[in-house]
Amino acid sequence: PMLFRSILDQQERFEVQCKNGETVVMMDGRDYRGIIETLYLSSNKANAEWLQEGIRQYRSGEVKQIDEIYLLASGFRQQAIF
């Protein structure tokens, strides 16, 4: 349907309010997974502080980009959180 296409293409969220006042939100699955991952990563104080430090370093230009090929060659394996 067009509503789903709009949600996916425009990264929109669509909120439906039920008669009893409760709401249901439809959104792109990638956006939802990103929110859940952010909540998970922020749920531990030490991890949240580590992430904030990384963001600070990124914004101040203190970081260097690591080539993905180097990571693969060094045996780095990405692991899913879910």
C-alpha cells in the first residue's frame, strides 16, 4: 500500500490512535532497530560513557577512519546485538 511505501521511502512515522486512546506507531524497520540498538547500548552506564567519549572524539576530529579491508584482514567479525 501507498502508506507503507511512504514510510519506507520518506523515513516517516505514522501514528494510529485507537478508540481507547492507545497508540500504535508504524515506522521503517531499520529506524526501529536503530532505536532499539541505541537503547541497548545506552542502558549500561559505563558503555554509555564510552560511547559519549567516542562521539566527542569524532566531533573534535580526534579519530581516524579504519579501512574495512584492514578490519576483515585482521580477523574482525561483526556480531549482531539481537
